[in-house]
Amino acid sequence: MEQLLGTIPTNNLRHCGINPNHWYAVARTQEVTERPLSVVLWGDNIVLFRDRTSQIQALEDRCPHRQVKLSSGKQIDGELECAYHGWRFNGEGICTAVPYLQTTQKLPSCRIQRYPVREQDGLIWLFPGEIKQLKEQALPPLSIPEWEHLNYIATVAVIEYQGHFSYLAENLMDMYHGHLHENYQAWASASLQQLQVDEGRVDAYYEAQSYYRIDKIWSISQLFLPGLRRLHPEPLNVSYVYPHWVSTLGEDFKIYCLFCPVSITQTRAYLIHFTSLNAFWRLHKLPVPFRRWLKNRLYGSAQRLLNGLVQQDVLMMEQEQQAYENNPHQSNYELNLAVLRVQKLILQQAADSVGCDRQ
Ligand code: FES
Ligand SMILES: [Fe+2]
């Protein structure tokens, strides 16, 4: 393992942009109904709604008539109706009706931006980049096969903090911060063993101690009963697959963090934790409806743990942002090469997207 001790130049990093030529997680699937929902992705105001066939549509959240938010209006017959004067827009962003149009007048030819959007694995994914890139090069949204798989129990937490998204990417790749979560007994004694950098991703392999072993069905109760936990060694792998993150702890746990950078100083992300039931081969022989019932019944088992971890991380990341704003030229000391590689990837992705124009 390469040894490194030194300072890192953070002043570019903390105001660097996103590479928009990727899919971002902008909402949870149940948040988008027929009522328009306003979301913000890297400064773009976007309105999401379901049309008559329940398909998600994503439009610029701006009425071209007087620039008010279309999300203040409502969905009628699969189209968005502006609250102010009732102009209507279809899912293509084309104006289809003006209630007071005179017979001598034509519909205005105004059109608002439409975004590619997909509903997948419990999330709404949006592509804010160039349509040409989407067609030719962009990877699909990150796949989360455990979301539907009957052997995995999900818990979801939303991370929201006032700070640049790079702080969260670093936090998630630096497993030495288990120190912060000691009282939640998430993991212990991490030691970075190997680091791999490939196109668009950084993979870090740690050795660590886990408190949890899910080998009996009742052992899921370890998630909320600390007295049942025993430390034992497990591999802890974390990957920053730009712009998202995925991790496995031993055989029993998998966590995803799906990013929605809101602005240069605000970040939202969806943390999805899965507990595996793969060890219970008898369970897999039971009827599918029962297994689905069990999956739904155990949904959220790790909620307290996840919420607690998020709260502790948010406190630290907001302090980092504040410290940066107070003194942008103050350097950090960094001992974890995984963090430096992640910073380099974030800067590289931002540089790759320079000159990018939506079409
Ligand atoms: S501002 Fe939207 S219809 Fe007038
Ligand atoms: Fe953490």
C-alpha cells in the first residue's frame, strides 16, 4: 500500500461542478404522484409529475409566460397547468392550451426544457446532460438489483446537508471515520488494503471488524439490540462509481448512496441499506407471497441505525463546509489515499464536462 502524508489542495474541489452526463437520483418513487413535485439538481429547477399513463415526466419548473413555477400548478389530463393564468404544457414541454386565447390568436410557440427521466429501483433518475451523450456514451442509471430481490431487506434514509457533494463522497470512501460512529457500532478497526482506480470509479478494499452476523433469522434483531452483537473480521469494500457509491460489509450487508447534488453548498442523497437473507436456504423454499410479505414486514429494520449514522455524518460535513467558507485556503492533512483518489476523480469528471451543452 502506497504511503502518503501531506496536504491536499481543496480550493478547486469545493466549488467544482458535477459532470451532468450521468443519471442522478432526484426523488423516491412514492414522492411523485399526479401532483407536481419540485426538485432541484445542481441549480436546475425541475418539476416532476405522472401523466395519464402513470409515466413520470420531468420539465423545467418555469412557466414561459411570466416565469413562475409550474410546480405551483396542477396536472390535468396528463398535462401541467400553470397556477397563474392556466396555460398548459404537455410532457414534451410544448404549450397546448391558453384558456383565454382569442379565435384570432395562435398558441404561443414557447417550449420549455424536457429532461430524460426513468423510474427504477424505487427511485426517480434524471439525466441533466447532453442528449447526444445520453444516446452515444452515457451509462444507464446505477442498478440496485436488491431492491426487488426477495432475499434483501431494505432500509432507506435521506441525507440532506449544507455542503458540497465532495464531502459526502470522501466521507463514504474513508472508512477510518468509523470512530465517529462508535456508539452505533457500525464497523470497527478498518484498515485499507488495496485501492483500484478505473475509468469513472475508485474501489477501496478495507479489512474491518463487523458487529453483525446474519446467520439465523432472529439475528436480524442485532440491528436494534446491541447486546446480541459480537465483533468479528469482515471485508469492507467501498466503491465510488461516479457520481454514486456502493459498499458491502461481509456477506450480509450492502449499502448504496445515490447522489442528488442540489447546489454548490447543498447536497441530498438517498442511502439504501440492505440486509441479506441469503443464508436462510429454508426460507427460499417458502411461497413467494410469504417471502414478499416478510420482505415488506422487515422493511426499515435498520432505520434507527441509519438515521443515527446520517445525523453524525451531517454534523461533520457541515462543519467541514463552514470551515472551508471561513478560510478557503486552509489545507487539510490527508493520510487516506482513497480520499485523494476520489477528489481527483471528482475534479476529472467536472473537467470532462466543460463545454457541455444541452441540446
Ligand atoms: S405565468 Fe403561467 S400562465 Fe401566466
Ligand atoms: Fe458515516
